[in-house]
Amino acid sequence: MRWTVLTLICCSWTAHGLIRIPLRQMLSVRTQLRASNRLEDFMRDHQPDVFNRRYAQCYPPGIPSLRLGKSSERLYNFMDAQYYGLISLGTPKQNFTVVFDTGSSDLWVPSSYCVSEACAMHRKFKAFESSTFTHDGRMFGIHYGKGHMLGIMGREVLKIGPLTVKNQEFGESVYEPGFVFVMAKFDGVLGLGYPSLAEELGTPVFDSIMNQKSVDQPIFSFYLNKSKMPRDPEGELLLGGMDEALYSGPINWNPVTLKSYWQIKMSSIQVQGALTFCPRGCQAIVDTGTSLIIGPNRDILALQQLIGATPTSIGEYLIDCARISSLPQVTITLNGVEYVLTAESYVKRELMGDHEICFSGFQGEDLHSSTDPLWILGDVFLSDYYSIYDRGQDRVGFAKARHTRYATLDAEMDS
């Protein structure tokens, strides 16, 4: 069930200089396609060469000459994105659901001038209805692997919960490629990466927040919950700091190795003593916009075999649900600290009618990197570990997430 806009606004609040933004977990595009028996057709029909042939004629004149620059290297995995929250733009405010994405740095929402089918399914920004809108005049393009998103730039008042960001640069998409955006539950994306990822779209939102001194500390943190307790939040973005009630134990701080994505050094990945990947270390991107853990194809293939996952015709890996309790642990080592993922963490369960199907939470993809092999730590990892992003000291912190926060508080109060 979706939260209403009113519920989301009421649940955003400030305490001790912290801005809490509730995150709602919804069905991913992949899950929706599978439930409607369209996933296999979609994966076959939306290969990059097919898309480029099918939609090339839809680009407005002159767009192919756009310099996409670093915006062509996005690591979006919107097929599996699940956690979304609410923002508003304009005066009076217009509400949008967005992915709060540490794997990008741009803010965009659909425009009322958008010609794509995807825009018809989502809220669209109406610049002509806002008294605070400023037209920028620039155009932007973002490459998504299946095509290019195209749009125009503007400046507007942005509200995230009770926090107001003035004169924020953002993109209005006028063309959104592919079927992924049609089925996506989110309207747009709010990137939380470094400014170097946002060459085309200007100052990222959190940089604007820091520049306008809207938070006490240049820190934000994510809590992605797997608890099924009724009062526990499904997720939370906290601007301005961290919440000790949402994690336990010490924080392990990892220096950012490249100020673009939130990129850190990963010492190794080990499957219950059987095989170690990245024995000499590799680079990892901490990405809230990606659901899975992604690594080099060769390594992931070996890992899938070790956990007993079998491939399907569309590149997914199935696991026997009855064997989950006997599957090996996967240990990720970051800055000397071991992070253990059990099968309950790395296996994704889905219902197909009355039947439960289990899938591996690991995916292979050879990502371009100038140095070490590159991995992505998505929600499979971040659901177990509270993550903290410190722009002041350029570091990412992890601590064990508490997944029964409110149930624990109730028990303490009752006693």
C-alpha cells in the first residue's frame, strides 16, 4: 500500500538539527514485470541496440550533438530500485516521489512538456504555475544504458520535509527513454553524490544545503529496514547527522578514494572460506540507487556457483528457497572490519501467485575503472548496515543497523 502525500509530510520532522525523510519501499520494476509475465519479453526487446534503433527518431533536432560528459557514466539500476521519498518544487509546491540516490548527483523530475509515455504515468512539473521558477536556458542529457534522457534546466525552491533549499538547479525531463520509467514508482531522482558527477546540471542538492547552512553537520545517513514490525519505518534518510537509535556498535569510517561517487576501498569478499575475491583489494561504490551487489562478471559467476545459484535465460540466478538456511555466508571486509551477509540477506524472495521464488542478490557487470576492479554495494548490503556519508571529512561510515527500533522502545516503556 502506498503512503499518501499527507502521511509522508507529517512524518518528516526536525530534532536537534536533524531532518528526517521517510523512505517507502515499493515493488521494483523487475518485480512488476515478472508478476505480469512480461520480464523475459522486456529483457529480450530492450537490449541497447534494439532501443537505439527504435527510439533514435524520437530525439529532438540537435540533441545528438549534446556533450554528455561525465553524465554518461551513471550507475543507475532502476530495474531494481525500491526505496523512494517525497520532495516538492515550486510555489505553491508541487509534490514528487524521488529515488534518493548516492550513485548520482543530479536532480530531475518530469516536465509538463514531456512527450514520453513514462511522463504520462507520473507527476509532471508545471513551471507556469510556480511564482518562484527561473528558466535556465540550458539543455541536458543523461545516458541510461538504454538511451538518453533529455530535458531543460531551471531553478526553483526545493522542499525536502521541513527543509527549504532556495534557487536549486534541477532538470525537467522532456524525453524519458525506455519502458523502465513507465513502470517505475518514482517520478524522478535526487542525486547525493559529489559535484563532479553533476557537470551538466550544476550544484547538487546536498551541496546547496551545505552552502545555505541548512544543517548543523555536512553529513547525511541512510537506514533501510528489513523489519516487518508494523511501527518500524521502511527506511529513512537523515540530513545533518546520524541517529544512534538506528544502529549499534562502533562506526567504521572508510575514506573516500575518488570524489565523484561515494567510492571507497574494499579489502576483499569471501565466501565462507572457500574463495576470496579482490584478495589485493578493489574499489567499491556505495549506491542507495542500486538494489543488488554488483561485481565483475568473472567473480560473480564464481560466487553464484559457490552459493548454489543457477542461471536463467535472462541473466538472473535462481536459488532453491528450501536451501537458504544451509547456504554459505558472504563476508565483505572494509577497512579491517568484516561485514557478514547471511543467505537471508543476499537472497531476494518474491511471490509468484502462491509460489515463492528466490533469487541471488548478486549481479555481474564489468564496470569501467581506471584502477582496481569495481564493485557496487547496493541495498542488499545497506539493508543490514546503517550508512553515513560525511562530506566534511570525505568518508563513509557503517554500523550494524537496528531493525526493531520501535518494538524495542515499546518493550522498554512497558517494563
